[in-house]
Amino acid sequence: MTIKQLKVYSPASIANLGPGFDVFGVALDGLGDKVSVKRVSEPGVRVIMKGYEADQIPVKARLNSAGAVMEAALSRLSEPEGVVMEIEKGIPPGKGMGSSGASAAGAAVAAVKLFGLTLPQRELVKLAAQGEAAVAGSAHADNVSASLLGGFILVGDGYDVMRMDIPDVGFVVVVPDVRYENKTKMARELLPKMVNLKDAVRNIGYASRMAAAVAMKDPIMFGRSICDCVIEPHRAGMIPNFHLVKFAALQAGAYGCSISGGGPSVFAVGEEPAELGKAMVEAFGDTPAEAYITRPTNLGARVV
């Protein structure tokens, strides 16, 4: 039976998770985008945006993360097809919660279901990552993998992704009201060209402990492994009062705290995420901030 239309829900995500730069990611519960797709007679992809800051997101398919993925999927078909996509943004764009990645992952799942494509996991991740390349210039796979697959993911070479269920623990993501032109590009430009060996070894140690914590279902060790000596010091300056915010989270009982993705949001892990969020919002001082209380989810993008 030919499917004419469907809707996919795709969860938000946090990438890096402290020591796991461009490798680790986790899907978040309760925050996500909805991607509705419908076959039409006119070939090509038409994008309609709704929700968070919809008027700020390009609707030209090749410049939209979901639209670019759908165009790439259509190029795989033997006959020309047309699709109208309606994307309802439930994730604030440009804040470090995998907004573009969630839309891209939702589009990839929608394309597979709509056109009956058979793709191994690595090819599905690669397809979704083309959405990140369209909007950020880099086909990084940490956010899209977490949104696609749910749980805790580790990205390897060639879009080879390992996924594990993640232990349940409270997360809070605090989003300051700061805006940067092309934030992802800016965050990438802040990365160090050289890394101190001692710092690299510390990060490897913490990253190893985090992966072990997930495998052992140990939420406390997971949170206490959120320590980044390599990337965080260079990106902290783009976040107002970052060090005060992190200190406030730890003082309030967080197991760990770091920059969410490429920022400017800051996330913390602990048993009382509402209390952590309150302390962090206060520590932002004169910069307004909003706390999103969430938890990790082991469910990825799916038809709803």
C-alpha cells in the first residue's frame, strides 16, 4: 500500500556531554519537533515552518535541515516525487539542544517510511547528517544520531554509531536569552588548534568513565563524568556568567554540569533538576534565562 502522508516525532538532544566532543549524544524526553510529510504531484520539496521562531528558519529546502534531507532522499528514487513538509518546532533553534538535528532526523525517518527505503543504520545516520551540513556546514552526526535512535550514542568513523540505553536521571537545560549570528560556526571557530596532552588524557578518562557508567546503569557516575578540559574552557566565554552558573548547579547538588552542545545553553544532571534549574537561572544574573526540566529518553524518532 502506498503511503500518502505521515507525521514523525523527533526528540531533542544534547551532544558532547562534557568530554565526548562530536562523539557523545543523548536524546531528551518531552522536547521535540514534529515533521509532517505529504506526497504531492509537483516534484520537489516545499517546506512550511511552524512553532518556535518559525519565521527565522529558512523555508528553501536546501537551506533547511529537514528540507535538505528530504531532497537527498528524493534523489535516491528512480521516479521524480514531490513532498510538502510541515515542521512544527518544539525545540528552540540555535540554543544547543539539537534543534536542526531533530528536524533532520525526523525528515530521514519520514522519507524512509514514506518511500519504503531500505537503509542500514549507518546510511540512515549519513542521510540525516546531510541536514546538519546544509545549515551548519559540517555533517556532524552526534545530535542526529541521538534523535534518530534515542538513548546514549557514540559516533565512530564513517557514521558508525553505537547506541546504549541510558539510565534514568534528571536533566535540566537552562537557556539564556543571548543570540549569535551563525552560532554553530562561531562555536566551531573557538575550538583550539592544539590540545595539551594532560588535558586530552583527562578527557579520555572522563569519557571512558561516562560510557562505562551508561553500560553499568549508574546515573551518579554518569553525571560525575561530565568534565571537559578541552572544549569547555574555550567556549565558556560566549555564555554570560558561565562559571557562576556551573558553580551554582554543583552547589545545588548537580552531579555534573557543562555546555549543552555548542551552547549557549548549559545543562546539569542530578536528582532534583527543578532546584538545579532555579539556582542556574539565578546565577545568570541580569541575563534572562529559561529552564527546561527533562530526562533522557531511550525512544528515538518515530511515526506518531
